[in-house]
Amino acid sequence: DGTPNAMNAAWGGISDDKELTMCIRASHKTTEDILARKAFTVSMADAAHVEACDYVGIVSGNKEPDKMEKAGFTTTKSKFVNAPVINELPLTLECVLTQVIDGSKYLGEIKNVSIDEKILGEDGDIDLNKFVPITYDAAHYGYYRLGEKVGTAFKDGAQLK
């Protein structure tokens, strides 16, 4: 009906260079919205918004139509897909639905990546000192911040060749 909605998707990730996969139940209001619009956005939760991000994950849009407002989120319609972008979260993947597998695996083609300039470093790349994404630990029901570099990809393992 044009009312923005959001949820937490704990299971998913980038599955190809322009493809995103999420595993979500059919009972979610979000899945109904994705199927109706054939599009969705995925905003990366960050430490600054952990309470609001958790809230949209524990409250159903089927029962609380004002959950975005209660979370303190505002949205703007994406220019690339038929879905909203959460203004307060600085990194968003904008996707077109390409396939649903087994009723729970949603595949989307990434059409655009929106990045708020406030999280960019002087080199124009994302600066993890400015952007503190969080991840979910299902074993301990915790959210943890990401950001500490512990190695260099495609280089550290070369020592073992």
C-alpha cells in the first residue's frame, strides 16, 4: 500500500558479483512486499542504530503499521528499484527480485549501491572508522561491531605457497 517496511534478515549475503541472497520466511510482511514490488533494498545495520534495527526485526509490519516511524527511520523511494531506502542507514544495496527458491530463498540482482558520503575516507572508499557495521551472532543472540583489520586478502596466505 506504499507504506515502507523493514525487517532484519539474519541469513544471507552477496552470492555473486551482482547478486544478493536472503533466506526469509513467507510469513513476514516483508516477503509479501517483496513479491508485490519485485524489488527490495538491503541496508547495512550499524552500531549507531542497533536499537532501531533490532526493533524492526522483532516487531511485525502485519501488527504494527507505524513500526518505521517508531524506530525513528525515514525513507526515500529508490531511483533504481521499486523499494524504499532507509535514510538513516548509510549503506544500501538496491535490488530487483530475480528468483524465489523453495519459498524462502530470495535472490536479487543488485542494481545500485547507495553510500552516504559521511562514511567515506579521503580515498573515496568506505572507512570503517566512520562506518561501524554490525553482525548477528545466532549462538549468543548478540550484535557485534565489525571493523578491525586482521589481515590482507590474497597476500597473507601467499606465505604458505
